[in-house]
Amino acid sequence: MADTSGGRPSIYPTVLYADAMAAIRQLTEAFGFMELSVYEGEDGSVMHAELVQGNGAVMVGSKGRGGVFDTAMEGAGPVGVYVVVDDVDAHHQRAVEHGAEILMPPTDQDYGSRDYLARDVEGNIWSFGTYAPEIQG
């Protein structure tokens, strides 16, 4: 069992894109992620990228690079990722200003969260909200 006391995240959603550089631009510009690292192949494909948001991270890469993971993900549907943010309304406004497709505006949920949903440039669903359950180690 991974240590849940802090430091490095123990779960990294990994999303592959046909145009990973366009996805990285949207994730950083519209959704406020920060680039930790981006490794490009000679052909300009993204071999591996790490983007951070708060104390979490997502790995991004280009589809069609070959290898076991790329082959396993071939034909996979879109993914959904939930990201905790402090100010949902400001985050939503930033996404709107950068042309993100909003599927649900900021909404107060019955379970106490406020969140919104957006679709990225290749159909993946990103939820941004205040729901952050305490993880007991």
C-alpha cells in the first residue's frame, strides 16, 4: 500500500491524444495545469509529459507511438478525470475565456461540492470542483 501522508501522488491518470501538444496547451492555458516535463520524439510526438495541478498530476502522451501501453489503449474511449480546485467559478471563467467546451456550469451538488464539467480537445471529460475526501492511511 502506498503512503498517503503527502509528498508524491500515488495515482497518475494517463491520457493519450492524437495531438498531445494541443491537449497540453489547453490543459495549461484553459485549465491551469503547469508543465512539469514534456519529452518529445524526433517527429514532434509527445513521448511523455507530466502536468501538475495542486498536489496531483496527470501524464500525457501521443497516440500511435507504439509500445505496450499505447497498444493497450488503442481504441479506448474517452476518460474522465476529477481535479480539486479552490475557486470553481474563477477556474470555470478561465476555461470559458480559453474556449473550452463546458458541459455543466458551476453547480452546487447535494453532497456539498461545487463543480463543473468540461470536454477537452479530444473528447475527454474533466470535472473541476471542491470535493476532496480525506484519505485515511
